[in-house]
Amino acid sequence: METIKTEAQEQGMIPSHKPNILLQNIEQIIELSENSELSDAFFNQAKPYINFVKDKFHLSDISAIFFAVFVDNNDSGYTTIKKLSDHFNCRKIRIMRYGESLRELERRRLIRCRRSGNEIGYRIPAEVILALSDGRDLEPRQNADLSQDDFFSLLSELFNERNEEEILYADLAIELNGLVNANLHLNLCKTIKKQHYTELEIILLLYICHLMVNNDDIFVSIYELESIFEDVNLSIIKISLRKGFNRLIEDKWIENMMNDGFADVNNYQFKFRKLLTCRF
């Protein structure tokens, strides 16, 4: 017996068996929001489509609207506040008022935000675009009970995002702490918890382990840490390393590189004995 679709299904307002129903709703939001000035009339007209997208991802109304526009701009690099204001035909200050909605999308990893100098830009991660294109549900990223390879793959992703200024230091610290706590079956995580390292020591240790495992690099320079730590935290690390009371030096994870017989206070290496005995 053939199922008769309702008018709402035909317009993509409620779920159907079509794999691209989500994209249909996103497309409607994009078309209706263009030059809308984010007016009440737009919200009323687009309400069914906004509700579908926001319910799908558990977002606020404005986050669902922004997400739709980011999807439409996914092949044009980073979408700036100006691009958003141009799309809606409203002032940039109007978009800036919804900063928390943008942060909501970022925390949910539906977008990545690059903060470079005075310019802020947003992009949709490739895995999100692929899931949308394939009509697949977006599954929360698995970060618990990982294999060693998957653990270091996530470390690589997080530190690369930090290097590209796509994640705030505070968010990086939260994600790394959660990653360690969720994988205490791994020896590295077990050791970190046992030693009661500080937040800065944990991030530094994870970073040098990431360099060794993912980049085959056992050396770390004070200067490359500038892209990982904020200025005040970097100063604390510099002082502790240069004065030799950093826990990673005391516990023989790293040591100074030597230059003409003198310790180089700006460059460090994974301690050779630790490298031989370490079992992550």
C-alpha cells in the first residue's frame, strides 16, 4: 500500500525516508535568511525548517540558522562575521550579539573557529560535511576506552587545531583532561593521574609525547610552545624549565639539549632512558 505524504513532509518540515531531508531544511533556511535582516518575519516564515534543524542537533534557533549558512559556505574557506552580516544584510554588531550561539556550535564541534590576530573565521569540519552529504547522523566523537593509536590520533587533531588557532587554550585543556580521564587503561594516562601533575605539566607532557609518537620528533623548543600555551602560562613553564624544577625534568621525561657542553635552556629532548623504557 502506497504511503501518502503530508504537505509538511513534501516541504521537508518533518522527517521522511529521504536521506537528504536535513539538507532540504538547511537549504530552506539559507534561502529565506538571505537579506532577511534576521527579522521577526523571517523567523516566523522559516520556523518549521529552523525547528527541524535545531531538533536534529539540539541547538538554539539562532545556532541552527548560523549552522545552515556555514554549511552553504563550506567550500569558501573561513566564513567571517562580515560574510554572515552580508548574507543576512545586517550590521556586524548584530551578529556579534549572538556570540554565545557561535560558541555553542564550536563546543559541539559542528564548526571550528579560527582566531588569527583581529580576524575571526568559521568553517565546517570535513567529517560534518561528509555526514550531511551521505545523509548520516552525526555521532558524538568517541574519546573513551580508546586504543593507543586512536588516543594519539586525537592528540594530533587537538594540537593541530591549537597550532592553527582553531581551539581556545581553555577548551584544549578541558578536552585533554577529559581524554586522559576517559582512558586510564593506557599507561600514559595512568601515570599522569598517579603523579598528580598540574594542568600545565599534563599539557606539556602530552604535547611532547604527541611529537614523539605522531611526528617522530623527540625535541621541543620553548618557542614552539608559544602556539600551545597562553602568555602567562608560557612564562610559568619557561621559568620552571630554565630553573630545573619542572616536574617533567624531575621525573626524567625530558632533559636539556647540550650546546658546546652547556645546557641549552631553550631546547629540550625526550630523555633517552625514558624513551627506551616508556610504554604508553
